[in-house]
Amino acid sequence: MRSLDVIVFCSIGARVKHILERLRMTGVNHTHVISGAGEQHSLDLSTLTVDLVICDSFGSHDEISFFRMLCETSGFFSILKSDELEPGVRWGISSFLAKARKYNAGGYSASLEQAPFNSLLLKVATVKRCVNDHSRSSHMRPVHVPSESTGDLGGSAVVQALEAQHMVPYFQPKTCLKTNRMLGVEVLARWQHPEKGLLLPSLFLDVVEQDQLHDQLFECLLEQGLKLHKYLYSIGESLVFSYNIEASQLLIEGFAQHLIKKVRKAGLPVRFITLEITEKQTLPLDMASIENITTLIRSGVSLSLDDFGSGFSSITRLAQLPFHQIKLDAGFVARSSGFKESRIIESIVSLASSLNLEIVAEGVETDKQRKHLTQLGIDSAQGYLFHKPMDGAALVKVLVADSTAPQFMAQG
């Protein structure tokens, strides 16, 4: 693990020596220590390489500011947090990480036991290797396009991609936490660009939003998704397919009838369709939206309140509309082990139970998260711990493998 470049935030001299000794015992020698004495001012962020940041203690506001700068200016890195960090600092570090999309590798005890600490460092080294391997391979993988080269991904290019069905569905399974059984899939958008490869939504959803192309994207994904759904249903796979819609689409006259007609034409039971509703702005309940919602529910389509715990996905909206499901926001799930977050999730579980609502946790990445969420009463989840988003062929392979493998109950 000598290749790891490590920054240590620690304001206690004895702890600094202890941490550096633990690092040396695992072969890590390339470290910078930020201990409140101004060491950060000697570091050039433009040339600094960071693989791991260890947050043990912070002695001043300057160190918090420097940590923020690391998150904003450095590339991908992992973080290890001391279990002894004060709550306010722990909240700040977790929030910076979520915003900057760095990797939370876990926490360590005050005793810095060698074996658990080594295990955490090994995980960091593995994550670094996986990220580097991903960066070197771009064949049929999501790619990062630098901001200066995205000029040809504007509105007209997105419209052309929709018309040519270069916008393709990827499917992320939803898994029952009690049985590990696949319950359904969320249909996600990817752009199979003829020159740039497979592009993630972050590179085109802003254009979809700006040019009001939500309905065209939904239609494109629905048409392709129904073909796979029909095939799976014909071979006995009764999965629910969940499609994302913007709340404003419920204002479109005849939206519900059009959707139901397409599903029935494909030969599928309407009850196997869920619409995950997101809101960029508050949805006015006019006559058209009320009719659409009524028609959808009456026909058997389920409504899911997406990103619950963020934005406009509020308890007020939950009270207004006849939802069947709540999807906990991935950012909230990432912080679910916190004391306040755990109590909030317990309250949401109780609320959902009283309203007969299913809860799905999004963005579950570790077995620790899975066990904790199960203990809190969450029904089901999706995330990289179970399956990454995949194309239709890969989904069929997973289902075939699951159908031929012995079924076991998940261990708590």
C-alpha cells in the first residue's frame, strides 16, 4: 500500500505519532499531517495527489476550510473518520463528502487497533485500484467528458439522440432486504453516444430540464423498457418496472390514458408499472393532474414519492397524493448510521406502516448500511451493494442465474 498518498487531520501530538506508526506498519510512508500549525499553507493543491484523507481531530476552523478545499479541488479520494469526532464536525465532514462525491471508507476506534485499521486501508487501496481500472477502460462504460468538450451535448443533440433511441434504458434492481429476492427494477437513462461512449445522466439531464424534454425522454425509455418487460413477463418473471417522471408531466392532458394504453398494448398487467415522481418545483393540483392521478391509481399503476427527505418531496406532498411507496434519498441513506438520522428513519418507518406504504432505500453501498436499515425496519433497497445499473442483456443473465441458484434467507 506504499502507493497511497495520505493526508492526516490530527490536532493532538500523541495521536499523530500513533496514526503515523500505524501507517508505517502497513507500508504507507507518503503522508502530510495537518495539525493546526499551518502545514496546509505549504501544500500546493494544484499538484497535490490525494488517495486518502484521515479525519482524526480538528483544532481550528482553518483546518475545516482546508478540508473543504480538498473536496472542491482534488480528484477522487477516500476518507476514514475517527469514531471520536465531535458530532458537529462529523456532520460537516459527511456533508462535504456527499456534496463532493468522495468515498466514505468507514470509521476507526480511538484505540486504532492494527487489524481493523489495516482492513480499512486495504479497502481504500482496493477502491483506488478499481477507480484507476475504470479510468483506463472506456469501452461501454460511463465516461467523464470534460466541461470544455460538452458543447455538442446541447438541446438539439439530445433531441436527435431521443429520436434515434440513442437514449437507452439501464436497469437497477430493487431487492427485498429480508429475502434478497429481486422485486423490480428502476429504469434509468443512459446516452449511448456514437463517439463518446456511454454517458451518465449528469451530462444531459440539465439539458432535458432546461429544454423541457422530460416527456420525450420518458417516452423513449418506456418504449424500449416495455419490450424487455414483455419478454421477461412471457418467461414468468413478474417484475415491477419503475419509471421516473417529473411531477409537471402529470399536468399533461391525457398522460395517464396514453401510458395505460401503451402498457396494455404490450400485453402487460398495468399493476407491474410504478411511476417515481420527482419535483423540481411545486406541482399545482389542477383538473388535468387530478384526472391523471385518479386514472393511474384506478388502473393499478403505483405512485412512488422519489428522493424523500430532500427538495420538494415532503410530508405535505405525501399527504396530498395517493402514494404507494416512499424512496429514501440516497444522500440521506449515506448518513443513516447517525443518531438523528436513525431516529428519523424509525419515524418514517412508523409513518409508512400506518399509511400502508412501502419504503425503498436508495444508494445502499455497504453491508453495514444494509444491516442497519434492516434493523430500522426498511422493506427493500437498491444500490451498488446489490446491483449496479445494467443493460437489458445483463439483467436477463442475472435473473437466469438467480432462478437456477438455491434461494436462501438473507442473514441479518
